[in-house]
Amino acid sequence: MRRDQAVLLLLFGGFVLLGLDVRYEHRHVVGEYWQGWLPIGACGLCAVSCLIGMGASRLGRLLCGAVFGLSILIGAYGAFLHTEGEAGEFTKYLTARETVVLANGNEQGERKVNEAPSLAPLGLTGLAAIGLVVSQRWFKGGK
């Protein structure tokens, strides 16, 4: 087994587990918003693409690249939806004060239980980016 095949096999497992996790976390969202199905479908397509990408076919690798590229966009769209378009949502993870407030609740001691995690969709983006690089063999390495 070549290195790129081993990485794609690991990514296959990652996409399957991420898809199961997102399906569970979006269990209430998918009934109200169709966008909740996007990462679930993307994880399924990426898992299948990992298996296709393990073959040596140029057409298969091109198909994988398209699926992984689309999944990167879906993850970015999910981050946009989770933050409601507020770029400042990402900065709250960078300052110590905000981290403590998030851990203990807001200034009034209240905790937002149903708030969508801002960075969660970027997990799909990261896995898909790794899949894109590996499936397209942009970096030639040893066996």
C-alpha cells in the first residue's frame, strides 16, 4: 500500500465518523433547514471519493478532486451559517477573557446551550483539503 492510499484510507474513516457525528448534532436542524443536510451528504461523498481515489485512475482522481473541492466550499459555507456572517465570532477564541467567559457562561452567568459551534464546520474543510492534496498527488513523496 502506497502512502497516499494509506492516508486516503484514514480519511475514509474520518469522513465516516464526522458524518455520523454531524448527523447526530444536526438531528433537530435538518427538519427545519435543508442546509443541515449539506455536510452529511458531503461526508458521504467524500468517504466514497476516498475509496475511489485509492485507485490509480486519472479520471477517478479528478472526480475526487472535484468532490473534495466542493466539500471545502460546503465547510466554509457551514462556518458562515454557524457564525451568522459575523467574522468577529472567530476572534472570541483568541482572547483569554472571552475563553473564560465562554467556559463559565456570559457576563450575566447565562450559558447559551443551543448555540452552533463556530469552528465545527471547518473540520470538514480541513479533512477535505487533506483529501484534495493527497488525491491530486501534488506532493511527490517516497513509497
